[in-house]
Amino acid sequence: MEVTLSNEERVVFRELNTGDIFDATDASKQVHVLKEAGPVFIIDHILLERLLILKSIVTVNAKDDIADINWLRNLAPIDYQKLRDSSEEVDAATLSEVGDRGRDSAASG
């Protein structure tokens, strides 16, 4: 999937894989010390979302080294929302495809 941002940057997305999800989840963990429980890991869901968006970006203007957290921070809010929406579309299409495959295999089994 390709998206054009308001500044004319072209962003190409790909489907996330399990490794991407593991990596983003691990990178978004924070240790908090709770008085009653001691140290616990907490996942920062906002950071997780940002990391998953970055992991799903293949290229920006046909270059693969532009998309990083600083690039993301400097986007216009409308462009960040467009990236979020596009990332969700790719995820929804993947879930739909997986669901279709499951129904197909169940029907043939």
C-alpha cells in the first residue's frame, strides 16, 4: 500500500510479521517499581503504536532509511493520522485474508 502525505512524500507500507510485533513490544516495555509488588514491566501502548507504524513502513520516497521516530515526530498531525489509518487498513486486510484462509481450510477439511 502506498500513501502520499501532504508534503508529497510517498510512503510504502508492508504487512507486519510476528517478529515486528515482538520487537516493538519489547522496545516499548518500561520497568515501574510498585510499592506493593516491586518491579513490573508495563507496555507503553502509545510508543508501541508508533514503533509498529515505523516497522510497517518500507520506504519514504523510495528510500529505506528515512522513517525513524524523529521523522515521525516532525509530521503534520494530518499526515500522522493518515499513517495510522493506513497502517490499520493493512492490518485489517491481513486479518481478513487470514480469516478467509481459515474459512477455506475449514470448508475443505
